[in-house]
Amino acid sequence: MITTQRITVSAALGALHVIAIWKCLRACETPACGSSMHVKLQDRTESITLYFDDVPMEQLHRLVIMLNNLPGAMTASLAPATAPGPGESLSHVGSRQHT
């Protein structure tokens, strides 16, 4: 069974630096299997959630530390693991939500 971990990086509207996030992924050699973008206009925040399949927790913790040390006001957090049920796909790949 594949275990999917999630890291969410949040920032004020316009302050999410996606290129810096991708550079951290590359530096940590941590391949994401998908992502989803979220914009909350009423809160004036935006976030990106990155999904990782079977990546060691130590590697994900290093990535969160690196993301939280980026310049600017972005916050990264690691969410609990999730496992798709039988016959479920990783529908989060490439999805976007605007609320």
C-alpha cells in the first residue's frame, strides 16, 4: 500500500513563492507526486499542498525546515499520512481550488 504524505505551504495573498518551493524540493531530492493550489480570497491567503508517496519522514522533516527558513512570510507544515482506499486514485494531482 502506498502512503501519501502532505506538506502545505501557506502565505499571504501574493507572497507564495512557488519557484523557491520547487528549488527546495530539488535541493532535498524529494519528488512530489502531485500538488494542489488553494486561494482564500476572504482570508487573503494562498497555499500549495504537495503530495509525496512513500518518502521517508526524515526527508520530509528536512524539507519542512528548509521551506520554513526561506525568506518571506511563508509557513510550511507536514500533515498526517493518508492512504487511498481500494480502487481510489490520487485525484489531488494538479487540482486547484479558489474560494
